[in-house]
Amino acid sequence: MVEKQEILTQEGYNKIEEEVEYLKTVKRKEVAERIKVAISFGDLSENAEYDEAKNEQAQVEERIVKLENILRKAVIIDESQIDSNIVTIGSTVKVYDTDFEEEVEYTIVGSAEADPYNGKISNESPVGSAFIGKHKGDNVEVQVPNGVAIYKILDIRR
């Protein structure tokens, strides 16, 4: 089985590296200290603080493994090679949303660095995948739960 590559911008790669470093150097120590304090309370069979700290430790370790796997499979997009005439991963696209009658800006990124609340949408999402390969001036129809959303591409930049 071929492993799926994780497409990232350099910024996205750096952000994930920073999170791994934080989890390993800061968060692990905080959780270890909480476990140590909880153990000092004695009987572990009914020690909610201990159980909570152990659960958090498992979550931190799981997150580290997940992020390290993303970094291991990462393919970093050379943003200097992005053609600003066509939407690709790494493009920032200004569109007119006809449903909401407003201009919106999205940056198309790989799924590992998608952050819709900050305008970073995955190339695998319905909207992101519909924009890929389109040009300035194109109208793009996207299937959404309540029908079809129509966007007009106003500008593309890297």
C-alpha cells in the first residue's frame, strides 16, 4: 500500500514542526508534573486527577505521533513555482460568493494544514477541489448540502 503524501506549504510545515516541539518540550513536562502530583494524593483506584492526567498524556502522545507522521510524509509546495493565472495548492483566491453577496478570500492548502476559520481550505474539500484548475473570471459551481453555491473568481495570487 502506498502511503498518502501530505501536501504542505513551507508555512504549514513549520507550524506543525513548532507544535511537535511544543508538545515534546513543554506539554509533556506539564502533564508529567500533573501525574506526579496526582500520584502524591495516594490511592490511584479512585484518583480522578490521576485518570485525567493519564488521559491527557495519551492524547499528547497520540498528537505527537500524528504530527510526526504528517511531517514524515510531507511534500512541500515550492510557492515560487505557483502560477498566479490558475488556482493550485498554495494559491490565495479572492472570490465573490453569490449566495452571501460578499467577497471572500481563501488559501488552498493540503488537508493537513486546512484551517477554515482562518481562510485556509483543503484542496480535498468540496470548495477547494472545485477551485483547483480554475482561472480569474471563472464562475465555479460547488455542491453544498442545501444546493449549489456559485463563486466568481476575482483574483488569484501566491
